[in-house]
Amino acid sequence: MYELWLGINIIYEWCLMYPAIPLAMLAVLVAAYVLNRGKPKDWRKGFFPALVWAILGFIVLFFVYPMLIKSSIFEVKRLADWINHLGICAGLAGFVGLVFWPFMAARVRA
């Protein structure tokens, strides 16, 4: 239970340190879907390219995210720390996939 609370607290404090980032993330997500609202899309065919972008985002975030919170990948030592780090990176990579999905779906054309 402590590790779950720790993960939630990390995200909460991150949002307190940088309050504009969650708002900017929401604005980017809304803009991605608004920009692609009138184009015909094949959402299923666009999912795999968006998933590739999400995986690439995960790989980059795995190394970059600790620097964003003024830490280091070498400070992640315990299993709970690794699980929190991987979970946060997976969540941010999911955001990358959600942003790229409408663009990839519009690119493959229905």
C-alpha cells in the first residue's frame, strides 16, 4: 500500500511543481483530436503506428523522466522505485500514443 501511495504522491508533487504541464498536456490532447475531427479515419489501422510512437516515447522517457524531476536513473534502486518509475513512464507513453493516434488514423485513411 505504501508503494501505491508513493506513486500517487510523486505524480501529485510533480503537478504541484509544474502546474502548467498537466494543463498543457490536456490542451495538446484536445488540439490533436480537434485538428483531425473532419478527416475520415481508420482508427484500427492507426492504432499500431500510434503504439510504435508510444513505445518510442516510453524508451525516451525511461531515461529522460528522472532528469525532469531533478533526479537520476541511478537513484532508482528498490523494486518499488522501479515499479513507480516504469508506471509513470508507461502513463506518459500512453499520453504520447493518445496524441499520435488521430494523426496516424487520418494518415492511413479509411
